[in-house]
Amino acid sequence: MVNAASGVEVGKLNDAALRRWLRSGVTRDFRDPQFPELRLRATADRSKASVFLVINEADKTVWKKQGVWPSLCIKTFLAELPVVLAKRSAGAEVLRGEFASVTDLLSWFLLHVEANCTLSMSWRANCKSIVSKHLCGMFTGLSLADLSFVAVDARLVKPMLAEGYSANYIKMAVKVLKRAVSAAAALRVIEGNALAGYRVEMSLKMPPAVGTQLRESDLGPLFEALRAAVRPVAMLFMLMLMFGTRIGETRLARWDHFAGDFWFIPASNAKNRQEHRLPLTPTAKALVQHYLQWQLKYVGKRSVLFPGDVGVISIRTAQYWSESIRFKAFTSHALRKLCRTIIADMGVDTMVGERILNHALPVLLRTYVHSTLDKGMLSALDEYHAHLISLGFSEVAPEIIPRSSVGSQVVQTQLPSGWL
């Protein structure tokens, strides 16, 4: 019903009525006689409506914005309206922002990260899992006005501890919650960050960090583990060790990425979303060529180096492979760090070392010294691969030994050992 005198749509305050009102395009405002303190005002494109609390302050009518429908769940907001009005009567500040409850904010955050392709799929999946399994249930019924350090401790940390979750997993859950609140505050969806400065160590004692580093002295046991591994597992981690690449971008390698004298890593596969190309040393070329022949013979023609049931192996499979070669506590990323450490110890220029690992360089530097960096990278990688061979790398992959240094009969004898 339209109030002709005031130009305000009058109706029942629910999602269906609001959608009809916005589509009609007749009136700018909407109100429900059951909630005289509320007024909705359509945006210019009539796709959304701002929700206002109309109150009297110092004999003046003041409009206080509470959020924007449909981001703000109108049903939840109406259920909490009596509490909000009661707090205001007692002198408390009225909640202002897009959402009334913590669960509303978490639902928005899931949509916010789901559409953000700059975030990794694994991180987005972890967020969805933690929000759905833990956060939404634990913060049900809690308004944003009541979100505090104490609330996180009472509703999240202590219950998860009681359920037997590890301190590190609880820390991850707290991190996701803090990220949601921080993102909403940064985008002005809510007025302030109630969890700014909160640290999970305030509520629980974190276990000491486990040493996850690899040192050059660990290469012997690592080579033994790779020699005992099945061919694709060994190949995955040999490439990571030889080039300092990440496990995610290595598992996605395709045969057409190895063209001529370079291994190309597309921007879509790289963590920093920048295309990367690595010079192939004679050692690397021999390794890749031998692996191709093995794959053609025992697996069949494939477009990728590490095929799974569908496409490439999943990140979980790659991580499982990583666990299979561990002889001590270390992560797959430790191979990348070890590569960088050895290159630095060999005296390789810092800029060249950073370029090998695809760390960001200034745009002008990348543009004007591209050819110089390529030559420096090839020289550094060639020296580094020779150093690995001197430490026993050829025992894992005998085919990388230059043919000029061994007889062809010896090479034929060595090729099967450690691979087949």
C-alpha cells in the first residue's frame, strides 16, 4: 500500500515484500506499522535498500543507518531489535553497520572470499570448512555488539579445547574469525574491529615450534628417501630441489611447459600470479627427457608430468607424497628454502637467487635486465646442479651424469638402478 501523502510504501517487513517494493519503482521509502522505529530507503538503482533506525535525540529526529538489505538479514535484525532499543534506552550506543549478528558477518565473509580468485583454492576451502563446522554454530545468537575477547575465549577457544582439538587448529579457527571481522571493518561493512589486538596466546599456550628446516647435511638421507620412492614421487621432489619451486606449481607442470631451453610456469600456477621461466641446465634436460621416456613406456602418453585419476594429482596427494619421503620433521617448502640457502652459500648474486625463486622484483628491473638475469640464472643453476651431483644426487637419477664422463655401457647399467 502506498501512502500518497508521504510517498512511503507501507507493508509487512519481509524479503518478499521488499523485493516487490524495489521492483515497483514507485516510492523511495518503505515502512512497517509494526516497527515504527524502522525505515528503509531504496538505492538509486533499486537493487538494495538502506535500513535506518529513526529515533528522537534532543528533540530532533535522527536517522541511524543499521545496514543494507539484503546483506543485512531482515528477519534476524527484527528479532534482535527489542534488545537494540533496550540498550539504547539504557544509554548504550546503537549498533550500526551491515550486520546485526556474528553469523550474518560470517555468511558474508564466505561469499566475499569465495568470489576472490586471488586467494588460493586451498585457503578458501579451509575458510569454508572452519566457518561451517565451527564458527557459525559457536557464535549463533551473538550480536556483533557483544563480540569481544572474552566471547572468543568462552565460545570458541575453550569449547574446542574441551573437544580435543589441537592448539594449532584452534589458532587457525581464530585466525579465520579475525580475518572475517578485519575484512568487514576494512570495507566499512561494520564500524569497528572488535578483535583488533586479540591473540590466541591470551587463551592457550601454543606448543613449541617443531624444527622443519633442511640443511645441506640432510641431503644424504634425502637422496636415500628419493631413491627408494616411486618414480613420480622422486621426480616431483627432485624438480623442487633443483629449481626451488613450490609444491603447488610443480605438481601442475605440463609437458608443453618445457619448451626449448626453459621451463615455463604460467602466471595462473604461480603463487604471486607472475609468469616465471627457469633455464634448463643440461642436467635438468637429461632428467626431464628420461622421465618422459619412462612415462611413455609405463604410464602412457600424458599431457602432464604428474597425472592423477582426473587431470593432475591433487594438492592432498602431493602432500601425502611429501610425507612418504620424510626422514625427519620437515615440510615440502623446506626444499625451496634449502635450494635458496645453498645458492646463497655458493656466492650467487642476491638478485639472481631471488629471481630463481620467483620472488617479486621491481617492474623496471624485470623489464630491463631480463636477458642478464636469464644468463645469471642459468650459470647459477648449472653450478648448483653440479654441486648436488657432487653430494650424491646422481645416485637418485643416474641419467643426469654427462655422457662424456662415462662410457655408454656404464650409463645403460646405471639407468635402471634407483628408478625401475
